Amino acid sequence: MDETVDNKQIVLKEYIRGYPKESDMATQVSKMSLKVPHGSNGIVVKNLYLSCDPYMRSRMTKSTAVYVEAFTPGQPIVGYGVAKVVDSGTPKFKKDDLVWGMTGWEEYSLITNTDTLFKIEHTDVPLSYYTGLLGMPGMTAYAGFYEVATPKKGEYVFISAASGAVGQLVGQFAKLFGCYVVGSAGSKEKVDLLKNKFGFDEAFNYKEEKDLAAALKRYFPDGIDIYFENVGGKMLDAVLLNMRPHGRIAVCGMISQYNLENPEGVHNLTQVIVKRLRVEGFLVFEYYHLYPKFLEMVLPYIKEGKINYLEDTAEGLESAPAALIGLYSGRNIGKQVVVVARE
Amino acid sequence: MDETVDNKQIVLKEYIRGYPKESDMATQVSKMSLKVPHGSNGIVVKNLYLSCDPYMRSRMTKSTAVYVEAFTPGQPIVGYGVAKVVDSGTPKFKKDDLVWGMTGWEEYSLITNTDTLFKIEHTDVPLSYYTGLLGMPGMTAYAGFYEVATPKKGEYVFISAASGAVGQLVGQFAKLFGCYVVGSAGSKEKVDLLKNKFGFDEAFNYKEEKDLAAALKRYFPDGIDIYFENVGGKMLDAVLLNMRPHGRIAVCGMISQYNLENPEGVHNLTQVIVKRLRVEGFLVFEYYHLYPKFLEMVLPYIKEGKINYLEDTAEGLESAPAALIGLYSGRNIGKQVVVVARE
Ligand SMILES: NC(=O)c1ccc[n+]([C@@H]2O[C@H](COP(=O)([O-])OP(=O)(O)OC[C@H]3O[C@@H](n4cnc5c(N)ncnc54)[C@H](OP(=O)(O)O)[C@@H]3O)[C@@H](O)[C@H]2O)c1
Ligand SMILES: NC(=O)c1ccc[n+]([C@@H]2O[C@H](COP(=O)([O-])OP(=O)(O)OC[C@H]3O[C@@H](n4cnc5c(N)ncnc54)[C@H](OP(=O)(O)O)[C@@H]3O)[C@@H](O)[C@H]2O)c1
């Protein structure tokens, strides 16, 4: 029997320019079969938790200059999420399996390409963690810090957007590794979290600093060995002036630039020569083969209480557009998750 | 007997701002003993060839942001050169030895720190080559290309300021290595040299291109794997848009920025993430331990006629200021050398 249900969806109305607004997205209801179509080796899932991630902005614009395809207007937004298998056309997954990976911003999704999905094996942690700590942002922090930044014990590490999904983890990995860690964030509350919950050595509110280079000089009188770059623009310029010889900049993101029609100019790049810096960009999906190794490291940390993790939870699919655009004004405190259903 | 001679010198008059002018330097004559002072383990040399190098601009300004000390106004300018030992206070060198390394812009110099000097062992090539092909710029091309850019056979290589001391060699090393090589330079004559004398696959005059990104697209329809960066600013911005995934930018210099009070902004740095680029700065002196290995590679190339090399020779110490400032307007065609004496 073909069970058909109403399926609430969040769609992008049309391609945008500049900062995204709630009204760029709309809720619609369509019909959806909960059975995998005959002959398909896809799966039908019930979406539980959806992830709001900064890179999603790039999919709201048609551009040839990015690595992911643009969304299709009128179709549900696509993003990372945690979901439960309702019906399966592949031996890889069976009914009631839990998965994380690319899904749709809707109650139920038919996922035809299951290659990029991860089966969730450890369920003694909150499932929503697979949108963050145990999912893409966790892997980003892991790959960026250990693989790209090549840290040494005792080094001086600076992290921007430090209280966010990725930043809070990089900071804690760096502390556990034996580094001195300072983070920047956009409010007093976030700065307090960095120092008190996430164990950063120091933190500051970049919005209250007139001279970012001077602020960094205060926290790093001897300079920065590793900059975990989430922000770009003026912060990068200030960091360049404060790097130590042979420093490394792991370029994870530049969120301050994503909504600008004309990106800001970065002026201090001669420092790359003078200080012999390595500035290296990376994309997390090229490191997913390390996921088992990552879990091996991070699951014990969680169990031993060595890692703290903070989520910002928006309730209900309808709250997703506001949650997503909130990333670009710093509304989220910790990893931004949308709860579609709890099981 | 203490032999004292008149010693012509080029001095920096005072610290400068903006573009250097000939009148920022002056010629003076002082007295000089040709004997090493009692108790000194330095050497007295007769300077033969002096090297004009772009980085020298940074020593004409008092700044904390650079890796070399500023010149001392009223004292001879310091730079790379080829010299002949006149008297020695160290067993490392004896009278009539030929050396290359840091010396003064004057007829005779007392060099107290001989640690950074290289003894010239191969004299079956023009001695002036030790200011370029077989000296610091040669080592720069070698280290930047092989060590920093980590080339693979068949890769697409772009070089800016390509007809200069460093660029002409990088291009030839890259061709010998099996890469596809395109260079940019500032005149038709230089473009012809790149194609006809140095064997580049293609070359263009950047001054005649309104849209540098479009020009690069023309020469690299599939993108650039390696950019050997000598110029910075607008060229870097255009290159970023044309890099291939996992491309590398060996940041050797940014001559377009050295004379600006406010460096230009580079706008396309999000490409570092999107393309997963490695942008790495280096300074040649950290690679001098490879000099023997470099000679082993390059001397046979020279003997077999596999490398062409072009110098631009200014005659006489008095011509040095004009030769130096000519670097910043592209007056030099090939490596800029100043002949003080031929032996
Ligand atoms: N390379 C990869 O594969 C990869 C993977 C995942 C994420 N990323 C990147 O990593 C960065 C962090 O992502 P996340 O998921 O951890 O997001 P997040 O930090 O949880 O959320 C974004 C945060 O960025 C800050 N922000 C927003 N606009 C800003 C601006 N103009 N200037 C400075 N800060 C601003 C806000 O915090 P404040 O209140 O502190 O301003 C906001 O809370 C992003 O750049 C993202 O694109 C890259
Ligand atoms: N990292 C290191 O250890 C190291 C060592 C040596 C050299 N370097 C750097 O390598 C680069 C090349 O040095 P070189 O000795 O080979 O010098 P060069 O190329 O022989 O001479 C400088 C050339 O730069 C070009 N130029 C000048 N102003 C420019 C501008 N505003 N825009 C574009 N091009 C400009 C001119 O050629 P056009 O006619 O083509 O414009 C000029 O002939 C420099 O940036 C230098 O600082 C670095």
C-alpha cells in the first residue's frame, strides 16, 4: 500500500543578492509517498534535526565560483541533518536506521544518493549532536585543526567566530592538545561562554574593539602561531599583522564576506612573505575518510566530560528560515539546530 | 704597512616614504684601509658586481614589520654582491678568493660577519652570475618552485614579473620539469623574451590587459595549478579567480606593494577556501642549506645550454641608484647588476 502524507517544506523562493531575509524562504505543503519508488535504490527518511550552516548562503545565489550547486527555487532547501529511515531501497540502510548527511528542509525526504550519508552507530549521545559535534562541524574542527593547521604543543592559537559550531570545538581540541587559546566572538555572553564553559585562556568581543590589531597584540604579545579563520575581512588583516614567523592560517570560512556584493579588501598580505606564513583553505568533505578516527578521539572525550558542547535549538521546521539567517548576525549562541521532530 | 685608499660609496641620505628616487641616495668618498683591523676575523674585499634587488626598498624605511634591518642613513647601502678578498682575518677565506653574499655599495668593504658569505668555487661562468642565476635570485627560484610550490609534471604554472631575475629562472625550471608555463611582464620586448629566449609556452603584457582575470582565463582555460607570486595586488586578485582546486601560490614577492603607503586590498580570498588553495610565503635565506644541491642541478643545465640567462648591466658604482629604482618601474630587462670593477 502506498502511504502518502502531507509534507511540509521550506523552499527558497528565488535567488537572492546581499543578506538573506526570512521572506526569501517560504513554507509549502506537498504530497509525499513514504515508500521508495520501484526500482530506486534511495531511501525515504523522516527528518529529525536540521543543521543551519553558514555555507548555505552560497547556494542561495547562482554562481560559477563556488563548489556546491545552487538550490533550486521552489524546491526544498538542502542541508545537513539527522534523519530516521522510513523505507529503504538499498541494503546499506534498513527501516529505523538513523543517519546523518545531506537531506531536505522538509518533514520527509526521498534521498536518492545515499553515498554521502553516515549511519549513526552511537546513540548514547543526543542525536542532534550529529548536526554539530559529531557531524560536519565537528569534522571541520578536527580536520582544520589537526590536518591543516599542523599544531605543536604550546603554540598560540587564535580562533574567530569562536563560540560557534566549529569554533567552540577547535578551541577545546586546541586546549586538550596543549595550546594557548584565545577566541573572539560578538557578544559579552559569548565571551563569557568561551572563558567559562569552553575553557579558552582568553576571549574578547571583537565588536567592542576599535583596533583589532591592537586587541590581538594584547592577547598575543609574542604573536599567533595558528589562526583558525572563520571570519575573513578586517579580522584577517589584523591577524596578519600579529602572526609569528612560520605561522599557519587554516582558512575554514570567511562569514563576514558571504553576503557582500563586493568582498572587502585584505591589505596586509605582504606579511605572508615577511613571516613565511602558510595560508591554507580546506573543505571538510575532503576529510570524511577520517570520520572513524575522529569518533575514536572524540567519543571518549565526550564520555569523560572533557568536551563541552552548546547548541542553540530552534523548534519546528517553520523556525528554520529565521534560524538560518540568524547566523549572519550572530543571533545563534552555539551550534544552530532546527528540531523538526524528536523521533 | 697600512695601505689606505679612497673608497667611493653610495649612501642612503635619509629614510624615505613612497617610491624611491635617485636623489634619495648620494655618492661620497671616504678613506679605507685595505688591511683587516688587528684582532678582527673579518675580511676586506674589493667589490666587483653589486645586485639590485626589490626587497632593498624595505630597508630604506624604518619599520618593525620587516625581517631585515633598515639601512643606516649616511652609511653605504648594504646588498648582495660578488667580491674579491683583499685581506683576510679568518682561515675560511684567503687573499684573492672570490665570494658572494652581503657586502656594501662601495669600492671596498670590510665584512666583519663572514658567516653568510659563499666562496665561489666555479669560475667557468661569468662572475656576475653570482648576483643572479647562481646567487640569491637563483636560489629563490629554486626554493620557491621546487620546495614551496611542490610541482607535479604537467601542471599549469603562471609567473608574474616573469622576465626578471627570479621569474626567468622559475619559468625555465618549470619547463625543464615538464610544466606548462605562462608569464606576465610589462613590455612587448619582455614578452618576446619570455617566449623566444626563455621558452615560456605563452606570455602577455599585463599593462595592456584591461581585465587581468579574463587574460588569465584565456591562457589557462582549465585554471592555474601553481602561481609564482612576484607582484601582489591586482594580479593576485585575478589569479585567485583562476586557480584550480588544490592549487598552490608560492608567495615570493609583492613588488607592486612595496612603495605604497597603503597597500592595495585583495578581494578574492574566499577562493582560498572554495579551491582549497595553499598560499605560502618564503624567504630564500631559509633555504641556503640547499645551495650545493642547487648548484648540482643548475651547473650542468648551464653547461648543456639548457638554461638561458639575461642580465641588465649598469656600468659603474654611480649608476647603482638609478639601477635600483628602475626595478620599481620595470626599467630593467633581466637581472639588474651593477659593475663596480671587472676584477
Ligand atoms: N571549510 C569547511 O569545510 C567548513 C565547514 C563548516 C563551516 N565552515 C565555516 O566555518 C565558519 C563557522 O561556521 P559555524 O558553522 O561554526 O557557524 P557559527 O560560528 O556557529 O555561526 C556563525 C557565526 O559567525 C559569526 N559572524 C556572523 N557574521 C559575522 C561577521 N560579519 N563578522 C564576524 N563574525 C560574524 C557570528 O558569531 P559572532 O556573534 O561571534 O559574530 C555567528 O554566530 C563559517 O565561516 C563557515 O562557513 C567551513
Ligand atoms: N622571498 C624571497 O626570498 C625573495 C628573494 C628574491 C626576490 N624576491 C621577490 O621576487 C620578486 C622578483 O624579484 P627579482 O629580483 O626577480 O626582480 P626583477 O623581476 O628582476 O625586477 C623587478 C620587476 O618587477 C616588475 N614590477 C615592478 N613594479 C611592478 C608593479 N607595480 N606591478 C607589476 N610588476 C612590477 C618589473 O617588471 P615588469 O616590466 O614586468 O613590470 C620589474 O622589472 C620581487 O617581488 C622580489 O621582492 C623574493
